[in-house]
Amino acid sequence: MRYIPAKNFDDKWEEGAARMRASCESAELPSKFLYFNDDFFVMQPIEEIPILHLGSLWHHIERYQMANKYEKSLLSTYEFLQNRKTAIKTPPISYETHLPLPIEKSGMLDAIRDAAALRRPQYRSLYGNLCGIGGTPASDVKIFSKTAYAPYGPFASTDDSSFKEGVIGEQLRATFSKPCRYEK
């Protein structure tokens, strides 16, 4: 694994898009790679990373009803995809899980370029829908509670508080007791 430089932004969506674009344009990465956020953990040995999603993007939006930046981003992504009905075969799916996602570089770059005018798009869902990657419905594994244990299954994800002060953080530090070279 090598560090791939990308421009830093104050806005996390702009920064995320810049990092994804830099990754997809990098000759250092193969044409297919696995996309992980820094708070994703693989808890069990697995043969391959499956394509997982949360089901209907519209139902994902309905669960939030907070009128915050995240919901607005989901909504603009949904509207963009609804306007591309000829490009996608099913109602838009939410790939906004806290789970790793297999990425094919050229497809992600096409999705990023296609949605360049969108403010704060959700690139995982744009990519998944525009490229028709399919997948299997799954529950999100993000742990926000300080008292919750790792979910059963191969994946877990934390927020800052649950990792630093929660039971899940203790579990992760016990499971992965030796820091890798990128954590030092």
C-alpha cells in the first residue's frame, strides 16, 4: 500500500471526492480496488469482499428526516439518479453503508465526472447505480453507542466516541493489538 496524495478541503465531501478521484487516476492502484474508510474493520477471515447495500435509496433518505447536510446530499444524489432512469435499471439503491466496497476505477471516474455539477454527492451510490453493480442488502454495522459490542459478522465500524471510549473500541484494541505501520 502506498500513500496517494490528494488536495485537502475544509468540506469532507469535496475532500472525499478529491481522494476518490486521485485513487482512481493513480497508476499505483490496480483497475479494481477495495474502498475502506478509516473506521471500517474486518473482524473475521473472509475470501472476498462482497458488494453490500442498504436497499432503496429513497427509504434510506426517509429514515433520516433531519434536513442536515447528509440528508440533502442523499436527496440530491437520489434526484440525480432519478433523472438518469435510462442509465439505471432499478430504483436507486443506497450504497452508503459503513462497509467496504469493491471499486472499478473507470466506472467510479465516470460517475464522478457525470455528477461533477452536484454539490456534495454520495459517490458510493452514484457509482453503484450508474455502473449497475448490484449486490446484496445488508444492515449497516456502524456503532455509535459506548455500550455496544461488535456486530456478528465479518465487518464493524465505529464513530470517534465508540472507538475511544466504548466497548467496541476495547474489543478492537484487544483483537488488533499490534498497530500496523500506518497507525504509528
